[in-house]
Amino acid sequence: MAKQCLLLFVIVSVSLASSSAQSPATPSGATQEPQQGKNVFRVDVDLVQVNVAVTDGHGHYLTGLRPSNFVVSEDGIAEKIATFGEGSEPQQVADVAQAQGGSKPASSPEGTSDAAGSNSVLSGANVFILFDTSNYMYRGFAIAQDAIADFVRSLDGPERVAFYAYSRDLYRGATLTADRSQVLRGVRSTVAGDEPALYNALLLTLKDAVQFSGRKVIVVFSNGPDRASMVTPEDIGELAQSQGIPIYVISTREAKQDPISTAVFQRMSAATGGEAFFAKSWKDQQRAFAAIRRDVGHLYTITYYPQPNSNRGWRTIKVKLVGDATRKFHVRTRSGYRPKPAHAVGFAP
């Protein structure tokens, strides 16, 4: 009999946004005319977007920081911040944001936000919910549906939501929509089924999610391990990192009885800038849901165009705080990404 371990696996994302741009010598939006006898190339330039949570030892968020409070590097190369935003605020060009004034990185209440009392939500996010309907979900199936429905109702901001379900195959019950009732109908239409293929379903969901710009959240609700996938969790973890998708994991205490899955979830969430929660009760799971919504509501969003770098493999991202008043705070973000190969898209003989 399957263990009654309700696993909720939440992926929060803000994408690695790709913009097709001219080479640095050519102004954005300009067209470079071919010259006789010369090759003309246009390259894809990745605008790297990272989400950064800044907290103290008690889980309190540090708010009001400006671009000058952050140092971003890629493979040890200092990067210039292009745009900057906090929480649900619109992103601004970094120079403009900096000109608006300094931050208040002090330990006073106005510099922090209480993690236990904030009502921040997943502002402006595209939320993809992925529900485990495998044979591991026979027991407690209706309770799991109720938990997902409650989560959907709690997203009372401008978010759009999609609902997917999986066992061996992926079922798209509701495509991305602002209509909560459509999503809830998709939730209630599910039935328990075959062996679980979690990582296959995650791969397909990630591929769908990256087609949309802006914040993205993938929520995987599962009651058991993966038994039928053709892809590995390492592949999924690297893809999530390269696309800038933080992974948040919520599971019950019983899920920790599977040490392999537990280690995978913890490693994947840490590498992508998310968190793992192991709840002992339904109340703990509700608190974990609330913690995730608060976390996303307090994320700083930073973008930059990478400086010249010959490394076409894995690139390490580091984000640090500067200033004496910020030293006691913890920075959490993804660990890196793998850039897309450069390719020629034009040739003039």
C-alpha cells in the first residue's frame, strides 16, 4: 500500500528572458547593412534574469534595497545591472532606480518585513499547477484536490493559472487563464491513474512555462516517488536553473522516509534559489503555502547582459550584498545557468 505522503512541489519562476539583439557594437533595434565582401552576423544576446531573496536569521525580509546594494558576478566577472525591481513593483532601468534614492538596510522595522505577518502574494505570476494523479494518490485524493483548490483561490492578485495533471502521461486540464473557475473545474475533473512519471511531466511543464515572459510558478502536488520517467532529476534541475526558475518543495513528514527523493528535492530547490519545506501536518502545509507566496512577493528581480565570456558551458552566478548594514542578511538565488549556443543568422557574401 502506498505511503500516505502528500508531497507538494512548488516551482517559482522568473524566466531567463532571451532577447534577440544586435552585437554590442550595433545599437538595439538598428539594422547593420552588409558590406561587400564581408560576412555579416547577428547574435542572440541573453538577458539574464535572477530572483534574489534577502532574509535575516529569523526569516524576516529586507526591503527597500537599491541596485547599489547588490554586486552580481558571472564566473567571477562583474556584471552591470540592467533593470531592477522589488516584489510586485514594475522593473526599472537600474540607473533610474538608483537615482530615486538610497535604501534603508537597517535592522529597524521599516527595513524589514515580518515573514509571519505579511500578506504578499505571487504578484503578476503565471502559475502552472502540476497534480500527481498516479496510483500513489488513491488514498487522500479528494483531500489533495481540496488543497489545490484552496491554493488557487488564495491567488487573488493578477496571476494567470494553468492546471496540469500527470501519472504516466501529462493532462492539460486548463491552459493559462485568469479565470479561476476554469482552473477549479480542471482540478475537480481529475481521477487517479497509472504509475507516476514526475520528471517527464516536469520537463513538459517547463517547456510550456518558458513560452511565457515574466514570473512563472510551477506547482507539483505529488504523493509518491517517480517510477516511470525517461529523464533524470539532474536534467530537470539544470533546465530549471538555466531558465531562472526557483523550485520550492513542500512535503509531509512521511516523504522524508525516502532519503533519495528528499535529497533530490533539497538539492534542486537550493540550486535554483528556492526552498524545501517538510510539513508535519496539514496546518504546516498551509503555512508553507503562505511562506512561498510571501517569498515570491519579496523577491528582488535583477537583470543583466553578460560581459564577454569564453565559457560556453556552465556559468556560475554570484549575488552579494554590499554595505556594513547588510552583512547579517542571507542572500538566496540560483547558482548559475548554461547559455544557449551562439549562431549565425545572416550571411552576406
